[in-house]
Amino acid sequence: MSVTAESVKELEKKQEWWWAAEKKRSKRLDYLRKAMWKKGAIGGLYPLGLYIDLERPVMQTEKAKELESSADPYVIKFAKMLAHVLDNKTIFITDQSQLVGYLGSHPHTITWDPSLAAIVNHEVINDPQAIPEPLDDNLKLIKDITNYWGGKSDFDKLLPQMDLGDVMKVLSGAIGWGVPLARGGYSGKDYEYIMTGVRAFEDIIAELDNRIEEADEKAHQFEASRDISELIDKMNNWEAMKITLEAGIRHGRRYARLARIIAENFETDSRRKEELVKIAEACERVPAKPPRTLQESLQYDLFIQLFSRNEAIEGAWPARPDFYHGPYYERDVNVDKTLTREQALDLAGEFLIRAAEVSQYKPKWAREGLQGIEGTWVWTLGGVKKDGSDACNGMTIALLQAARLVRVANPTFAFRWHPKVSDEVMREIFECIRQGLGYPSMRNDPILVANAMHWHGHPIEEARLWVHQACMSPSPATKAGFQPMRMANATANCAKIIEYVFTSGYDNSVNMQIGAETPPVESFASYDEFFDAWITQMKTIFSILVRPVNRARILAPKITPRPFLSAVSERSVESGLDVCEPSISRGNAWITAFTWVENADSLAAVKKLVFDEKKYTLAELKEAVANNWEGKEEMRLDFVKNAPKWGNDDDYVDRIMLDCLRECAKYSHELKCPSGNNWPILPENVSGNIHYANIVGALPNGRRLGDALYDGGISPGPGLDKKGPTAVLKSCSKIDHISDGRAFLLNQRLSPTQLSGEKGYQLWKTYMKTWGDLGIDHVQFNCVSDETLRSAQRDPEKYQEVIVRVAGYSAHFVDISRKTQDNIIQRTVQGL
Amino acid sequence: MARISRDDYAKASGVFGLQPGGVEKIEDEEKVPERPCGLCRHYMESAWSSDGRGSCKILKEGSDITCDPPVFVLEGTNGYMLRILTDASKCTYYEKNDFIDKDGTECSDPAFRRFIRQLKDK
């Protein structure tokens, strides 16, 4: 179809960005985009048409059974199991593609790893629509596999070694999320080791061979000391690392062979034949040897990510694609001129699509808390180099432009803003936001570099090399700085803190005593006593969630090793220790604080209406919330309307917010991770505000059981910010974004009409300057009109491509639950 | 707080399906009794996963409705842990819930949602 300038312009004028993108992108990108299956769950359900991939679990289980009688140490058996999957899984090459590699055996499959947790395997058995046909046969297969892994899976081995009381509370699902598993969270990468073009898999294998040889020699010396014994463990680890790298190289070469077979025997189009040969050459090169071109660099990166996901479920995708692929872009496009900008754009767009296709079966809390997406793939763009100079390059712009063309909801971008970012880059960012992608989110780089140094002691050169570990938290991609596994177990449903003050720690939604048994709330004679109980509940909940993570990190090297991730990490290759070993890492832990602002608003309401104005007693309030405000609507509205709310530059409630954060910050320095570092909090939400809506009871901010909680971080409650965007920023700026916590998510909704044209850009730029000057670390924007969203609710088929910013991620509007949709529509549209 | 004993944990985690044999046989996961706990108004589903766990709002820890005669403990703190498909035929507190949410596209509501394959037609 030929592009007519008028038709694209018309579509853009009507803000139908998705149709405009369809017309503007290349035929290749258009094909690949339409061939892509969206993988995010809607509410808690995987969409119709997606099926659980049974090929991998069968292979994995067969190999595990075969290895049972082997004398190999566990880490080597595990590495062999991973290698077996890579050597034998079905591979395919999508037509028109230039990058290859897929997690599942077919495009519409969700991979399932039965060796992670029996609890998840039972979810697979119960899944209402993702089990492939024939149902009876495949159910039997799933059950046989589940039976085999019962008691053997990572989680089954780990849980009995934890505090059982903590385990019961975590698995209730009331106070938090996640699993304390080295293979079930998000893995950072030591990109400074593996992605700078200095080395690739063969180089690392050579190093491992040297280290094994040296260690073997030492191990046969006359002395028999503890060191000798430890050398044997190290040699096992190195051997396992080698197995995974060799499997990775073979896997790449499988694609090379396939590409050549297709080119020689099946492809009739001469241009496509050439492309297939190029794919073969790329896959013969990487991951064995360092990449030479942009295509090889992206292919190499993709292989590393897929191999890491072959080893673990990864709920995030820490990456800095412009920083590490930028040099190849520069050489290919601007120096050697072997690629045109359009060709480079195609590669960038395809890279986004390949990432969007990744899917791994997740438990219910993950599907509901990350509605519409597979995980928080938040890629870091911009920022600075080690020396502090601007890191933006041609690849930064290519990725921003490609994102507008392919319009995937995931991955999204987060841009490390600093005062020296060029106007050209700012305009590209603005276009992404204005065209309704919901990303990039904006990060205040100077603040976050200082934050990383403050909380975790990262030296400034390393702090400057930070990437998003998930959607918000910085983590350097360096030898000692990177975080091998962020266990999302340390994710707190913070609204429970204030709820438990009223129930003395009893949770009515899961019928368990979870929090501290603080005195009955009606016994508190002052606000200070009330707040003390809040602090006790906060410490109780946080410690319940952190203890299992600490324990799991300590046990991980033995029970749940990561030989592949270790193989691509300098500190493990050097030391022979598993990458999760705390002693070789600086530590970068944090507690994600979901449903956070409800605390400040509720405390402010109690302080004002109970203690200052003495309008109600705590006993009355306790009864009202226990009964979900039934028969007390007037009282409830009093707590909604006549108590100050966060986000209005009101010192009364803003001061309370600071008190809460600073108590947490104080406690964060007491809580230590196994590396000896701190546990700061990070208020943000994903779609936890909807997932927890029926799990958190009525609260003193006027909320009822079942109401959506606030949308996250330090964002004011929907509709409760009444004084405009500057007041929101001013409230947020009272927080010290370096020392009061790890980072603070702020959602803002902007009017698409107001952002049009040059005037719109200048308005946004002014807003961003205010934001930057106020030292706020984060902001992200929704820029879609109510009219479009309501139309999408009525006719979802016509609005399949509308994207919204949910919280720390974006999703296609039609791929999230109705309640989440309504919650987004409710958010205040700020006039700039 | 008293440390949970391994026996108690095994019992509760048996309900969780975390230990081998935690569900007597995997095939038992297809047996939908006439009166499963999951359809009772007093049942609360786990907020963590859809593996079939939950607890009772009325019966407390120490109860056992599967033995003969059944044991009903009404006093105590924590709810009795059981599964959606636990047979409640001997439970005298069973009350069929008027509304069960089988729409998987909305999020967890422990009081109403029983979105598992086995209850699709119930």
C-alpha cells in the first residue's frame, strides 16, 4: 500500500496514532508487528488462543529423570538439563525477520518451567483455557510432570528451609507478592562484562578452561586445606558455566543451519535469500564471538536474554540498548554506511517485537498485578557515560522512533534525563508521549546517581552505568554492582499497614493473624500512639517479606544455582562462585511499596477528624471500617472530602507522608541484605492497585473494600489532586528523592489536545524543567483522551492498538481488566 | 509468636500442594464433589495463586471436615486451610454461595472468585 502524506497527516490530526504508524512503518515491520502474538494476561487470564507450551517441560522432565542416577553435582546436572532444552527445542524463523530466537516452540505459546514451584504447576492444572488440545491427553501429561516435580522443584526445596510462619504469611497473598527464588524474579546482567564488544562466549570458555586447569593443579598440591575443598566446588561451578555457554553457541548455530536450509531449499525471493544468509552468518558469529555489526549486536543481546530465560522466569528485562548497541549503530549507519537509517530502524523495531513475544507462565498474582504484559520490560535510554558526559546517540533516537512505529506495550522505555540532553532527543521523547505510548517515563539522572551512591555505596563511575532493574529501581550493570536476582518477594501491599492498625494485625481477607498484635486501636489516646502502631505494623510486614529473600539469597548458590547467568558475570567467572552468592556482590535490594499513599491519606484523616477536631472516636471509626462503611455513608464522605489529601501541596498531609517515608528510611538502614547492604523502600504499583482491591478492606481515607486502590507510588488518588499539576509536583518535591527512599513513581495524565504542536512541546518542556529543578526522580505520562478510552471500552475491536500507562509499565488498553480501565480514566487530566 | 511445628506446616502445606502427596493424588484434582468448599459462601480463596488453596471464614485451624466424624473448631485465630475442591459434604456450616465469579478477566476477589477449570460448569 502506498503511503499518502495526506492520509497519514489526517490520521495524526485525529490522534489515531496507531493507524498512522501502520501506514508509516516499513512493510517488514508491518508484517512482523501483525505476526506478533500479545502475551499479557487480561485480568488474571491468558488471552484465548495462547497455549501452554508442553515441549519444554517434557524435555526438561525426561532429562531430569535420566540424570537422577548420575553422580554429577546438582549444578552440573542443572546445566545439562538447560543444555538439553537448547539443543533439542523446536526452532523456527519468522518470515521477514532479521533477528531470530524464541522462547517457545511456536509463536502462540507460553513456556512453562515445572522445576520452579509445585504451586505454579497446580495453577497450570487448574488453568481454564491455556491447556492445549487434546485436553485429556495433555492434562495427563501435565499431571505426570507435576507429580515428578512435586518436592523436587526449587520452591519445594527452599520453603522447608525458611521460617515456616513467614512462609504461611507470604503465601496467603495478602501482604505481598513474588517468590524468594533465584530463578523467579528479575535478573540484572553484568553488561560491562558481556556487552562491550570485548569478549563473547568463546573468550569466556577459554578463561573458564584456564581457571579450571589452575584450580585442578592447586587441588592436587600436598596441602589439604579448606581452600582445596572449596576449589572443587568452584571447578564444578565453572564446568556448569561452560556447559551452558557451549549450549548457547550450539543453539545459535542451529539457527544458522536452519537459515541456510531455508535459503538453499525453500526461499525463492532472491532478496530474502540474502537476508537468510545474513542471519546464518550472524548466528555463526554470535554468541560465540563478539558482534561486528548492529544486526549481530542485537542478535547477541537477544540470545543472552533468551538463554537467561531458559534458566529462569524473569519478570523484568534490565537493559540499556542505546548505550550498548549505539557504537554498532554509529559504525554501520554513519561511518561504514553499510546500513541506512531506515534499515537500522527496521532492526530496532524488530528487536522490540522479539522482546514483546517472550512469555513465561506465571502465578495469579503476577498475571493480575501485571495485566496486559508479560513482565516489566523497562529499557533504559539516555543517561550519562562513566565520565558523566551525555550518553545519547543515534540508537537512542532510532529506538524512540521505532517504538512509535511498532507500538508494542512492552518493552517500554525509561529515559535517564539530565540537563545536557539535546533538544533533538527531547523532541523524540515528547513525540512518544504525545502519541500516547505512555513511555518513556522520565528519570532524573543526577538524583538517581546520587541515590544509588547513598543507599548502596556504588562508586560514582558505577552508579552512572545504572539500568532499571525492573520498572523503577536503578542497578549498575557492573561487576560488583549488578543485581543477579531481584526477588519480588520483597513487594509489600502497604495499605495493609494502616488496615492492621485497626485489626491488630488480623487479616480478614485470608483469615490469618499476619501483622503484629498491636493494642486495640480504640485504646490509643493520642495520634503519636496511633502512629507508633503504624510503625510497628510497617516493620512487621516488611520484615516478614525481607527475611525469606535474605534466606533465599544465602541458600541460592547451593539449592537454586544460575550457571548461565554466572557464566556471563565477571565476578562469578573470576571467583568460581554462583552469581547469587552474596559475598561477591555489593547488594542492591529494595522493598517495592505498593498501595503506599493510602497510608498518608488515612493517617491524615485520623489525625484531623479524630484527634484534632474530635469529630469521631477511634472506636466509631474501627466499627465503620470493619463494616465496610455500611450505614455510614455520611461519615465515609467526611473522611473522603474533609480530610486533606496528598498531592495538593498541603503541608498537613505532606508532613505525614514525610514522617511515614522517614520512618521507613530509618528502618531501611537497620534491615540488611546478605551482602550487608540496605533495604530502602520504593513506592510504586504496577496493577497491584486492582489486584489488591478486594483484598484490602475499608480504610480511613474513605475507601471501601473493592474500590480500586490508588494507582501508585506517590501519585495522588484519582481525582483527589485538586490544585493542578504544580501542586502535585510541589508535594512530591518535599520528599528527598535521594535519602527518603529508593525511587518514587509519579503518574500524571496530560491532555493530548494541549500537547499539540510546538506550543505543546514548549509547555511540556517547561513542566519538565520544573520537575527537574524540584529534584523529583520520576514522572510518567498518560496522554490519551477520555473520549478515546470510553470508545475503546465500547468498541474494543476498533481500538486494539491504544496504549495506556498503567503504572510502571504500559499496556494495550483492551488487554487490561475493566476495573483497571476505569481506574485509568478516573485519573485527573492535568492542564499544563 | 510460637514457632510453627513441622507437623503443622506439613498439614497446612499439604493443603498447599507444596509437598509430594500434598494432594493425595494428582487425579484427585479432577474430582469435583457435589458440595465443594469452593462454592460455599464462607470460603476465601488464596490471594497468591490459583492453585486451589483457600481458607474457611467460620472454621478455625484444627478443624477437619474430611474425617469421620468431622472436627469443627470455632475458636482460634487462623482460619482452617483447605482447597476449593475439598469435599464439604460432612460440613454442617456449608452454605452455597449465591454468586461465584467465573470471569477470569477481572482480578482476584477471595470471597467470590473461583476461576479454576474444574468448576467451569458448576
